[in-house]
Amino acid sequence: MARETFDKLLEARNDMAKSGKFGSFTKPVKYEDISDLVNKWLGAKKNEDKTKIWNEIIQTITIKQRDYG
């Protein structure tokens, strides 16, 4: 289900980028780059664990966007 949501969001992002109405967009991160962390986040029970994993997801996205150029 997380993958389906990601794909829908990516599709919307691409449509927005093509329209030219919403400014510039960075290259999207591949789901595979964050899927393990997403699954950990989904399985976490404590809010502090979710927060820690969420920050790891953001950090991974930031690093991958730099790598993608």
C-alpha cells in the first residue's frame, strides 16, 4: 500500500512539473531508496521511534537528491 501511495504521489508530482504552473522540481527519489525505512516507520509503535525513522527518511531523501544532481 505504501508503494501504491508513493506511485500516485509521484504521478501527481510529474503532472505538476509538466504543467509548468508550480515552479521547479528536484528529481524524485526512487521508492527503493526509502522502502526499508518506510516499512520500519509503519511497524514502529512508539512516537519517538517513528520520529527517529522519519528523520532518517528525510536525511536519505536529501542525500539521494544531491546524488541525483
